[in-house]
Amino acid sequence: MTGIVKKIVFGVILLAFLFYVYSDQNAKDVSMDKIKEAMLKDESVAAMEEGTARDVMHYFGVDVSSYEGVIYFKGMEALSVNELLIVKGASRDAVAPVRDAIDSRVDSQIKTFDGYGPEQVALLNDHIVFQKGNYIFYCTDEHSGRIAEEFRDVI
Amino acid sequence: MLFSSIFFIFYFLPVVLFLYYAVPKKAKNTVLLIASIIFYSWGEPVYVFLMIFSAIFNYFMAIDIAREKKHGKKSTLIFTVVMNLLILGFFKYYGFLLDTVSSVFGVSINYTPLPLPIGISFYTFQAMSYIFDVYRDNVKVQINPLKFTLYLSLFPQLIAGPIVKYKDVAEQLDNRVINLNLIGQGVLRFIIGLAKKVILANSLGALFETVRALDSDMSVLAAWLGIAAYTLQIYFDFSGYSDMAIGLGKMMGFDFMENFNYPYISKSITEFWRRWHISLSTWFREYVYIPLGGNRVKVHRHIINLLIVWGLTGLWHGASWNFVAWGLYYGILLILEKYVFGKYIAKAPAWVQHVYAMVIVMVGWVFFSIESISDAGGYLADMFFLGGEPVINSEFIYLLRTNLLMVLIAAVCAGPRPYKKFMELINRIPALGMVLLFGLFIITIAFLIFSSYNPFLYFRF
């Protein structure tokens, strides 16, 4: 391969990768009501109960009033670890601390159930958390992959 | 994946070391390469492709650069440097650039901020050091792509340095010594680094955060206590990571350069920067400062060279104006030390020199720890009686009473004596030294189990 062709190939690969990363991270500005409506269409989410701002503070240490919107659902059973948390911030940096709060919550839940709740620990280990644009998504559920896809479709 | 995590210490590392020691010599690089890619992709499943791209790209370009050089051309060198800077710039600086353009021209440019690929500043600088050294004939071009990818992706130092220059490890990629003595030294270094991070840095970080949250309950002394805690935190956090990286390297037969040499015993800012983040300082000296002419130029040109290097050093740390201010702050102080008051400082009593250096460094950390320039200014005002806060209040007394012992232990451990005494003990009574080291490891693990998630400060660079 000649030098110039090699350079073009590398340049094209890099541009394609940068384009992919940028579009993957890009998120539309969708209202939290619309996101909640879409999430509730999933039977796993519909089977959970909606949490309050106080629950979000209690379980995650996250102050709902600091963000543009927060959606929180939690499994109804006492020993359920199923959860869905979606936070929308003013900017990508603004929601970054929520990621730490989610990591702490998952660690704490794993410690709580370690030793006597193998199913819960397995579910927690398979949790999904990611940031897309100004949103952060966290879900622990048997169908967390499906719920995450539904969220991606909305935004 | 964090070094200071249960998963790394009890699962990943033992498995990797077992495989690494078990396989024959010629397969060791392959084991390390696979482990490094798994390590990186653990937290960066997409960006691992960027790192692999960087390795393949620089590998091929270096071969072309070596060939072109014989004909006096440097177009591939320029192309390679531009591409490396483009990658770094796209992920690290484009948001900063657009924000700056928006504020200067009063326009609103919408963009999607991207997460920073972990370690991108470190591995990009490593790749560029190789490219420059190939061009300068300082190293032979590496013809084995696996060895070059291993150099760039070596998991012990991939994420937060030290920035290892290719010429320093080129020989070790082919031949390295692995013996029980080196493994023992590596384990010792790793445990000490882990303890620095988990026991000291995390606790000091919590103190700094508490002070930052004081808000209306802030006092002058609390502001100083807070920045003293951060000063110690960033040292134990970053040098702890470097210790772990160097220790892991030793376990695998690599000899990475030292990154810290007790910076807080310095008696001048010039000395501080010879002791702090040595791998970054030497990188800038070798590939930017000396090519610009270094100090073998007229005074005004030397001043410009220093400002360029320190502006870039600041920018390397982060894409925001506080880091640029932090870099230029050191650039200006180094110029003043060199041309104005350095000779007077050198004649002062040793304790005065030390206090001078530490106050300058602590003020510098204010810009580093607080991203907003105005918030940093407010914090500095609190430190220097300009914020209208009381000198002392009950919150400060409470914080001092509950943290004094930890801060004192940390301050003593930031000097060379504890480590020197510990090494003397290990050499004199090895069994006792081993028991103490094991005890330190157990205490560190206990801290780790009961602590929350605390990533390394330098991961964001």
C-alpha cells in the first residue's frame, strides 16, 4: 500500500469512528413525560411502582430539584432489587455525579444481598448504566437490555 | 477497572499473574496484551477500538517515517502528529473550543459533549514520543505490531501513567528479567501505593469535600485546612497510582520511570517540578521545550518558551481555563524564580524556602481543584482574609479535632523518612517487615470494602 493510500484509509477509518461515537452519544431533547410514557409501555416497568423524590434522595443521595427531570421506578416486593432511574440534566457534566451515585447504590445493594440473595446479586451484577447526551440511564431488571433499548429509541 | 478495587486485586490480577508466569517466555507478551485490552475494555468497551486504532496507526506511520527520513522528507511525521492531536483534540478540547467561541462571539453553538476516553492523554503522548524518537533516530522502528500495541496498552500504566517513553522500555519488550526478588519489590510497591490511595487519599478527599460544602460556615483556617487536605490528597492519589503501576511493572519484569520524588519537601518551585509528575515534565522538556530552544536562547525567547510549555502543560491537564491559568501560574513563577527572586529565596533559611514553596503549591491547587475560575477566586479570597469570613469558627475546630491526626500522619508520610525507615526495617528484620506489610494490606482491604466508589483524580486527564 502506498503512503498516501495508507493515510487516506486511516483518515477515513478515524472519521467513521468519530462520526459513530458522536452520533451514539447524541440525544434528542425529549420531555421526561414522553420518556415516562414510553417506559411504562414496557410490562416490566409497568409492574414496578413509581418512587418519590424522597426515595431518590434516600436510595441514591440525588437531589431531584438539581436536575431537569428524574424518573424513578422500584420493584414492589420487599426483597426486589429491580429499579429504573433516568435523570436528565442541563448538560452532560451536570449529570456526571449521578453515575457515581448509581455505582454506590449498586455496590451497597450487592453488599446487602451478598450471601443470602444470589438471584438479587446476579441481577445487580447485570445492571445496565449508561449516559447518552444529557441523560443518564440505570436499570436493574431481568429485561434491563430491552428497557434500555426502548429508552434509546425514545431519545 | 480500578487498581483499588476488590475485583482487580482478588480476581483480575491473580489470574493474569498466574497465566503470565505459567506461559513460556515467548508467549508472555501475548498474555500481557490480551490482559491489557480486557482491562481497558472493562470500562471503555467502545473506546478500546480508539486505543487499538491509535496503536495500529502509529505503528504503520512510524515505519513510513523511518523510510521517508532517509530522503529528507517529513510529511508523514507532520501527518502523524496532526492525526494524534486531532484525536486528542476531538475528545478533549472541541467542547472547550466551541464554548470559548460561543462566549467570545456571543453566539450559541449546540453540540453533544463526549465522554473523555480514559487515559487518552497518556497513551497519545506515549505514541507521539515514539514517533518523535523514530524520526530523530533515537530508537529503531518496531517491526512487530504486537510489541508496539503492547507498549501503548500496557495495563499497569495505561490509564494514568507514568508516561513511559518507548526508548525506555524498547529493550524490555524483547527481554526482561523476572525473579522472586523483583516480584517481591513489586508487591511491596503495589501495597504501599494501594494504601496511599485507599487509606490516605480517599479520607483526605472527604475532608476537602466537607470544607468545600461549608459555604456560609467557611472560615479562613477552614479554607487552609481544606486546601491542605487536597494538597495531600492529590499527592497520595496520583503517586499511589504511580506506585501501583511501577509495582505491577516490576512483577512483570518492567522497570518504569519514577513519577514522584517527594515533591512536598521542595524548597523552590523549580525543585517542585523536578519532583512532581516527572514523566510529564520530562516529556514536555524533551519534545517541546528543547526543540523550541530551551534556555539556550535570548531571555525574551526563553520566557516565551517557558510560557508556551506551561500553557500546554496546563491545557494537557484539562480543557478549561482554570487549567490554563494553573499552567501559566507556574510558568510565570518559574520565570520569576529564574530571573527575579530565585537567588534571594536560595539564601533564606531552609524553613522559609519550604514554606514559600508550599504556599505557592497550595495556592496552585486551588485552581486545579475548583474548575470555575470565579469559585477558585472566591476560595482564594477566603484563604487570604478577603472573603469577609471569620478567621476561626466552631466548624473549623470540629473539623480540626476530627481530622488532625489523619492530616499529620499524611504530612509525615509525604516525606521520605517513613518509607526509608520501613525499608531499613525490611532489610534488617525481613519477617517483621513482611508482617507489617501484610497488616497494611489487610487494613487497606478493610478500608476498600467499607468505602464508596473513589476513582483516581488523574483519570479525568
